[in-house]
Amino acid sequence: MTEYGSEKPTSSKRIISASELAEYDFCNVSWYFTRNGYERSQRSTARMNQGTQMHMDYERRYHADRRKSNSLLVAILVVLVLMLIIFL
């Protein structure tokens, strides 16, 4: 199994996954090292884990803010409908 979970091909041709293309586009040196079996340093791994945690925290805050915005929008619509009913 490779780092990405797919099995290595049995033929001499090496398959490049979509995630590898994305990694290459982001940093071709990182792609090369990963592709050729080099391991990440502890510092690099720690920084990557910090970045992953930051993204997860941001996603939680984003969804919480989105729920608040949707609730506010619903409340405004209810008030507008009630105003329409009262004044018509």
C-alpha cells in the first residue's frame, strides 16, 4: 500500500493519483520526495499537523457562524411576514 491507500501497480508503469497531481502543483519538491520514499522530518510533520488542526478549527467556526447567519435570516423573514400580516 502507498501513503495514499492505493496499491502499487504490478507493471513497470507508475500510476499518479489526482492527489499526487495536487501535491505536485503545490510543491513539486515535496511530491518528488514523497514519490521516492523520503520521509518527512519531525518538524515538518509537526507543522503539517498544526496546519491540519488550524483548518479543522476554521471549519468548525465557519459552520457555527453559518448556522447563526441562517438563524438570523429566518428570524428576519418571520418578522417581515408578521409585519405584512399585521399591516395588510
